[in-house]
Amino acid sequence: MSEIIYIKNMVCPRCTSAVSNILQELAIPYGSIKLGEVELTTPLSEETKSIFSKALQDSGFSLINDRKSQLIEQMKTLVVDKIYHSTDELNIKWADYLSEKLHLDYKYLSSLFSSVESITFEQYIINQKIERTKELIVYDELTLSEIAHILNYSSVAYLSNQFKKITGMTPTQFKKSVNKNRKSLDDI
């Protein structure tokens, strides 16, 4: 019988690889691994779960045991995956997307997120989009117009206004700044 476990702070392919390495080092058999989630082929004993949890913590991850925390982590993972790792266009309705993926009412999910994270789910999405914008500006491969299009902003002006509201500087000022004040995904 398989078991799905949820892991906090798995936000990129390197994280998936790191967790995979931990599982292999501890000889824990697993079927699949994706952002925030591992399908184990057999349930873990309490002793093995404790060892695994410690190894995860040493690498900056943690097991998520309660259902509400699991839902919030799944919401975050869906956003990060869509904004950072998807080649699909970002012109989605987040409410429909989350409801479809998590099979729960969006109002419930949004309310749960706000009550635990102290920001709205919409603000979390904006924060992620701004961090992605910073990343793309630093790479210096796309114009601001192309970045706005990729992240589904209606205009460069709207992206610039939102960017300034969050960071305190315009995208151009950010590009010229010496300190590219980017945050890691698990800190957003």
C-alpha cells in the first residue's frame, strides 16, 4: 500500500533532486516525486519517519503532517510551478485552476490560505510574479514587454506599477541597482 507525504519548501527541480537523494541515502523506496509531494511505495515506520524528518530539516525541508498545512503547501506549489516552471501561458483563472487541481471550493481555499499565511492568496500570487519578474530582469534576456506578456500582465505600465508597489523601485531602477534584492521562493 502506497502513502503520499507532503514536504514543505520543495519549490524547484533541485529541491526534488535533493529530496530524492535523501530518500535514496536512507533506502526509503518511493514511486514518484514532484514538487511538495512524494509517493512512498510503503508507509514509513515511526522511527524511519523521524530519521527522514531530521534529514529533511537538515536540508531546509520539513514534513507536513496536518491537512490544512498540506493544502496550503499544495496551493503554493501549484503557483510556483505555474509561474516558474510551466511553458503554458499564464492567462489562467487561479480560482478555477486551484479548484480543479485540489477538488475544493476556491472560497474555502482562499480563506484558509489567508488565515494561516497572514496575506491573501492573490497577494501571494502577485509576490511570486514580482519575484519571477526580478529573476527575468536579472537574466537580461527579455524586454519588460515580453516579461509582462509571459506573466499575463495587461500592460508594461501595470507590471511596472505593481513592481514599484512591492519593491519600492521601478523595474529600470531595479535593473540598474547593484543589490538585486531577490528572495528565495520558500521565503515568499
